[in-house]
Amino acid sequence: LSVSNAHPVVAWALPENSAGRGLAVTLAGPAGNPSGIGAQLSLELSDGRVLHREVLAGHTYLSSYLGPQHFGIPEGSDPVRLTVSWPDGGSSELDGIGDVSKVIISR
């Protein structure tokens, strides 16, 4: 169930045969921005697709979420490389992610 002040109530259902796995990425940014707000993440998959996320804050009414960034990895694909473009212009890369479900990337 999804509720928003600006949109009607929406009910979501996952198919029982949904397959794949997830990857949760936690950023450990520098002092002054420890959550990495403004960072852009790109996850390259073995099938050639690239998934993108951006760390945002303050984009919801009276709340904010600074937890891990989640990627859904489809069945038959594997993560190949995770790239983080930090807001200060630097970047971090992680290769060989394998079958892990959680990673922490430090600046």
C-alpha cells in the first residue's frame, strides 16, 4: 500500500514467481556529508545493463531517508562494477561484487 498527499492510494503486489536478488549500498562519506548526499551510483550488470541511483535528502514531506541505496538485480544477471560519483567530484569503484547482498563504500 502506498499513500501520498499528492496522489491517490496505490496498492502494489509482487508476482509470486518474482526472481532475482537485491544489493544494498551504504555510503560512508567525508565529514560534513557522511551519508553522501548528492552522490550518484551506477551498477553495471553482466548482461550490459546499468542501474542508477542518486542519494537524496529532504525530498519527502516532513521526513527524509538516508539509509542504503537499493538495487534490484534480475535473475540471470550479476553485478560487475559499482561506481560512485561523489558530490565533491571524486569517484570510487568496486569490482568483483559477487553474491553479497550488502556493501559499504567509503570516500
